[in-house]
Amino acid sequence: MNNIEIINQYAETYSDPPERERIAGRGIVVRDGKILLSHELNTGVYMTPGGGIEDGETLEECCKREVREESGYEVNPICQFLKINEYSFETKYVSNYFICEVTGEGEQTLTDIEIEHGIVPEWLTIEEALAIFSTFDEKTPDVRSLYIRELTTINKYLENVK
């Protein structure tokens, strides 16, 4: 799993070239056959934990911080296996996915927006996660793009761990 696959994904509406770029580190955390997801209780949206890189951070540091902030779990990014360039509306989202192992547990430290959205960590079976993200056709365009990205990621993860 040393090669990092790069996938370009285009939403129904996107700017070419994009007006801005957002680089993120995201964690694929699987334990006892279940995957850790962030669930926004107030919007109903699920996603893998992760978020934007801060000045001076490596992608691995970003992944660790974001997973800890959103879920309360301390993780060790073992390896990056996927990078998805998601072109959605006016932004290019660059999601760098790391396979992570849980090393500890703490408390969430959510941003105001995350608190407003009601983010909670949830452990779901891989099958449950795939079923959720497979509903992308039923979603608004912004969530549709996110769900396609996450569905692609979990399927690529499954290909890599076989």
C-alpha cells in the first residue's frame, strides 16, 4: 500500500479553474469491523472525520488533529492511500486519506459550526457506511458530491486491505 492513488471527481456544477483550493487530511479508522464516521445530527450528513490543514502542519498532523477534534479519538496515521481532488462549485477540495489506528481516547473539541451541526462520532459496520453513502442520488448537490467521495474512498480502502 505504498502507492497513493489520485482520483479527480467532478460535481455537477464546478468552476474551471476553481476559485479556491481547500486541502484536508482525513482518517479512515476501522476497528473490530466498524468504521468511525462523523455524524452531523442536525443535518443528517455522515462523513469520515477530517478537515482543513493549518499553517505549518503536515498532512499526517492535520489528520491526527482533525480526527481527535471531531471524534475525541487519538489516532496514528499508518499510511496515506488515497487523494481525491473534488471539484465542487467554486472550490477544489483536496482530501488526503490516511488509514489510521486508534491509540487513545479523549474529548471532542468542536468548532462553532460543528457544534451547530451536532457532530458526534459513530462506529458503523462497513456495510452500513456503504449503504449510507450509496444514497448520494437522493441528496442535494453539495452532499451528493461528498457522499460520492466517501463511497469511493471506502471502496478504495476495501480494495487496498484485501
